[in-house]
Amino acid sequence: MRDANRLFNPFMIRNNKIFLLFTLLWLANTKGFGQVSWEKVSEEMIFTQAPFQQCHASTLVEVRPGKLLAAWFGGSSESQPDVAIWLSAYEQGQWTAPIPVADGRINDTLRYATWNPVLFKSRSGTLFLFYKVGPSPREWWGMVRTSSDEGKTWTAARPLPKGILGPIKNKPIELADGTLLAPSSVETKDDHWYVRMESSPDQGQTWQATGVDTASAFDVIQPSILIHPNHRLQIVCRSKQGNLIQAWSSDNGKTWGKLTRLPVLNPNSGTDAVTLLQGGQLLIYNPDKPGKEWYNGRSVLKVAVSKDGQNWKDVLGLENGKTEEFSYPAVIQTQDQRVHITYTYDRKAIKHVVLQAKRK
């Protein structure tokens, strides 16, 4: 299965002439990017009767054309030991009832919370479920399970190598040589945040971490990876500094430039973004400044697009609340070119929205 990042990904092109053709097509599509409008095709809650009191931090993957999987964490409340990872499948416009697929059970007497699942399917067909286990984001560790049958069955949970956390909130990408590049980040005990890339050349068997401007004064976590022509990658990060923060790589993520501020507000809340098949980028975010408490500024949720990853334009509103929490979006583009979004709906449910692009 090829996801939205792979179908029109110049990193996948090995022949120089074909690479040039695809780059010209990319630029042509991007030139007409402003002629596209976006509309909602459908929206619904993934579940209406929850087997848990609260839920948060959804993730989304296309396992084959017409079938999606979503996962999130749910339990009595965030960080409590009963919080588990839940999974639901979407096919023919219907979601299955949520089932637990991972928890933080260590033994018969010790159990920790689970956090921030991330679903991803590689070109080899392996479906990954990454997640965290631990008492807090400063002390958690990375875990992974895999599936070869679209999530019907899973391997036993195993920890990632020591020092590797896996994708913290948003989906990895797969490069032309099969390298998995996971957007990761660390929250230290002295409350400093920094992002890093974690890469695996062998489909998740071994990993190495690369820091991204670790001396920066920005406190940043939860990056999304965006793909640009000419082997360039961009990360867009959550921050404490009131804006989204970016960095760029010109060598497929091996090295990264300085972190810099984007002219997009961020109230210290998670975002997600995706590179579109028709060129350009699409971002889901809360358009507000940080408030007194960490949860302030999460009541409005919008969709923005960009031709270059630098200049963003709001194109659609998803939520326009006052005190509710609509946050932590996940976004993918499926092979039919529709955009699927899931997000936390006031900690009570996970909402699913489908968008479609139309030429003006």
C-alpha cells in the first residue's frame, strides 16, 4: 500500500529524467494550488458509547483503498494506569466498535498509562503501532507492535531500543531506500523540549537518533514531516513560544538546519500536516496564542494550506468553540485524494472528518 506521501514523492524517483518530469509536474500542480477550494464530505464521531471516561491523541492510517484504522488512548483520565490504546476500523462509511490493542501492564501488580499511539504502514506491507508507556512524558519509553493482516492480529508488544522513543505524535515517512524517518521529541525533567529525528534502515529492527538544533532556545515537540522537491524535508513543530516552529533538511533528513519561527499561531497544542498528492501542504491547527493554562486556546480548530511550507492560508474551519477542547489532530490523504482528519472532541470522543478538494 502506498500512502499519500509516497504516491507523488520525488524521493521515490531514481531515474534523473523521470525525476525532472515529476518535479515539473509537482511545480505545475503547485502553481495552480491557489485555484483549489476545500469542502467537508462527511463528519461523524468514531464511537458514540465509549468504554472509557476520557480519550485523546488519535492517529490514522490507510491500510488499503477504502479501509482505514484509527487509534487513540482512553481511560479514566490522561496519565492514569488504566489508560490503554484503543483501535477502530473504518470501511464503507462505518466505524467498528473500539477494542483495546495495547496497555501499560508490566506485571500482575504494576501498570502504567499508555500515550500517543502512531499508526504507519510501510511499503513492505508491515503495519506499525507505536506508542508510549510510563508515568509521564518525562519518564515514558517507546513501544511497538506490528501486524501483517490489516490490524486483525498483532505481534507481542516490544520496547524500542534504549534511548529511542519512536514517533511522538505524528506519522513517519519512508524514503526511497526504505529508511523509516520518525518525527520524535523529548521532554526533559527540567521542562526543556527538543525535537529529533529517529531513523531505521531495516524496517524498524534498528534505530538511530539525530538531534535538530538542540541548542535552540525554542521549546519544541511533536513535529510533522513535510516533503518538498529536490530532496528537501521540512518539520513543523508544536512550541511553548506562541508560534509553530520549523526546520529544514536538504539531504533526506540526515542533517537539519536551525529552528525558526513560522507566522502561524500555536497555543502549545499538537498539530499535524501532510504533503498533498496535488502539490502543496495541508495543516490542521488551533489558531490561538498560549493561555494561562496548557489547555487554553484549543477550542477553535482550522485547516490551512501552503504552496511552500512557509506561507499558510486558512481554508476551512473544523470547530469554533468557546471553552471546549478540539485538539491533537491527525491527518492523511488517501489514494482517492480525499483528506481524512481525526481529532480529540472535548476528551469525550474522537471525531472523523473527510475533506475533498475542488477546482474553483
